[in-house]
Amino acid sequence: MAKNAALLLAAALAGCSGGGSLFGGRQATSAPAVAAAPTPARGRSADGIALYLETLRALLEGDAVAQADAFRNAATAADMAPTTTNRLNLALALATPGHPSSNAAEAQRLLSELLATGDALLPEERILAMVHLKEVEQRLILDAEAQRLQRAAQAATTQRNDQSAQRLQAALEENRQLRLALDEARAKLDAITNIERSIRERENVTDPR
């Protein structure tokens, strides 16, 4: 579901950057008009959306080699030329789940920094950043809860094991005490038997018949 949503969102934004409305089709005009030359911002928007879409598709649908290449390219570009587009592309790559280099915490940091830069992001880029930031925040909350539950389960298991060990130790100690009592009872019985045997022997010696 996250895979399809990411690709659909990027595709929708790509359509928007091509001259359509974000939530609808192209606006109707009364007569054909000559297309204006793209402004630098519109050109950057189209190029950026194409780059984001390509990176997301490779990370979501590619094999391990394609995923590694896509992430390495995004990281290298952001390191060599830390433009807004390259930094956002890296942040989106980090935010994308399902590949070894995914890092929700680092994606949260980068996306938050980009959104805090005011007008540096174009409207389409800001939407992408906001959507992915919300997603990674929710994922981090779920991961933290899962870790808490896992720690609680481990603590409960440890406690049960400790209690079982204590019960076993108590049973072993009780068994030891019972053995000691049994040995003591046998010793007393043997002593009584020896005394009785000694009395009968003396009586046989003093009263032969």
C-alpha cells in the first residue's frame, strides 16, 4: 500500500508540474494558446519530480542491485551537489521502506530541515516532503511501540524464568531436606534394631534352655 501510494503521489505531482492542477486535469481555455517557455522554477519542478519518481520506482520495484544503485546515486548527488532537489531526493530515498538503506529517523531529520527552509521547496516538493514526513513519523511511533512491547515481553519471560528457577530451587531444597530426614529415620531404625538384637543375644546367653 505504501509502495503504490508513493508512486501514485509522485505521478500526480509529475502531472501537476506539467501544467495540470494537483487535484484535477488541465484548466480549460477558450482558445488554443502558444505554450510559454518554461520558467526556471517550472523546469526545476519537472526535472525534480522525474528524479524523485525514478528513485522511488527503483527503490520500491527494483531488485537488490537496482536499489543499491539508486540509493548510492541519491547519496552521492546530495554529497557532491547539496541542492534542494538532491537533498530532497536523498530524504525521500531514506524515507522509502523496503530497502537496506532505509532510515526513518534520518529521513525525518532531513525532511524537517528542508521544510524549515521556507521558500526553498517548490509547492510540489513541499507536498512530497510533508507526506513522507508524516509517514516516517508514524512509522517511528509504531517502531517505538513495537520495541516497547518486545522489551515488556522479554521482561515478562525473564521474570517467568526467574520464578521457575526459584520454584525449581525450592523443590530441590525440599527434596534434599526430605532425603536428610529419611536418612535420619533409617539411622534411628537401624540403631533400634541393633539394640533389640543385642538384648536378645544377652538374654540367650544368660538363660540357655
